[in-house]
Amino acid sequence: MEMQPGQMAYDRASTVFSPDGRLFQVEYALQAIQMGGTAVAVTYETGIVFVAYRNLPVSALAEASSIEKSFAIDTGLGCVTAGLIADSRVLVEYLRVEAQRHRITYGEAAPYGLLGHSLGTLLQQFTQFGGTRPFAVSLLLGGFNARTPGLVELDPSGATIGWKAYAIGRNRRAVADFLEEKVAEKMTEDAAFKLAVQAVAEGSPTPFQAEALDAAILEPESALRRLPTAEVARRVQGLPFIGTPERKSNGR
């Protein structure tokens, strides 16, 4: 990467601010996330739809479904990730442990907002102490507050913000603008699913097959349900972006 004017050597450590107040290591992590596939979460009246684009393996021998972008955390809790898969697995395990700790201590499922702030604190620590690098992962964590669905976005800086629908990963700003125009106040599961798939298509530079989509549905008092490829294919049948998948694998 070519060094920009004023950048000098301020990108050599995640704990050093540049003169204009930037942490370049955090910005590099955000750029790494942009190189991955688009992931979208949309809330509807009774639940949340997660849809993510996954780069299909180069080899036809590989099992595409083994590339996970959506993850169950606990009953009524789930997330979708964009960025380095290995980094996302570490953060998902952290969320699962925190959720079980809360359940054992208080006898109830952990509020998704509380989990989001806990993970945000962990992410922030990796921008403040030497000898570490920021996690190259963004997450959309979903859950329920008195059966009302909600989302929390987390990025490598540790910042958290709540959304009704949002996108992370490749072309997230354009996809988020698309969602802002199309999302409705009250949506059915089917409408939310189609909107999420259309949003992922907005972030993809080329057509793709249903096999490239990792889709899941979260409802109150239920575990995250990942949709089989056959069901995804049935739901998206006839949509114009269905084409030849890109056989690429870069670990994102």
C-alpha cells in the first residue's frame, strides 16, 4: 500500500494516533472487511433475517456449506459476520461464552445490547494495547427486547450502533443506502428475506448462484435457523442476479 501524505510511520502500531487523529491500523482492518463478501440483516415483525455472500471454494470437492457467515449464539441470539473468517470465529466463541455466563448467573438469555457492548469493549482493547492488531471483522448481532427484534453493529474500533436493517462488508455504504430506501416499517418474513437477498446482490459486482448465499432466520425463544441451500434456491428462484458463481477463495 502506497504511503499517503501525512501518514509517515503512524500505521506501524495500532496505539499511535496520526497528527490528524486517525488510527491507521483500524482503517486497514476496515479495508480488509471491504474485501470480503456483503452481509445483511433485516428485522421484520417477529424476527430477523441474516443473508451473507460467501466466496465459493476453488475446488469442486469442497463443501460450500462449510463456509459459515451466520452463527447461532444462544436462544433468540444470532449474528452475521463480514471479514476474516478465522477472526470471526474467535469473536463468535466469545459471544457464546458470555451468553452462557449470563444465563447461568441470571437464569435468562443475555440481552443482545448487553452482549454487543461487552464485545465492543473487547474489540476496543485491541486498538489500545501494543503487541496486538484489530480484529478484521464486522458483525451484525441480533436479538429481541420483549419479543421486539433489534440489531447491533460492531466494527474493529469497538463502536456499537443499533439498526433496524444494515449491511457490512463489500460496498456496505451503497447497500445500506439501498436498504434505507426499500425497508418498510412492518415486514413479513418473506418480504424481509427478499429484501436482504436483493441488498446482497446490490453489493456484488457479478451475478451469483443461490449456493453462494448463507441465509438464516432468527425468531424469539428459538435457535438461529440456517436455511439449507435447496430452500434458499427455492426462495430466490427467478431473481435476475442468479448466474454463474465465482470460484474464488481468499479466507474472507
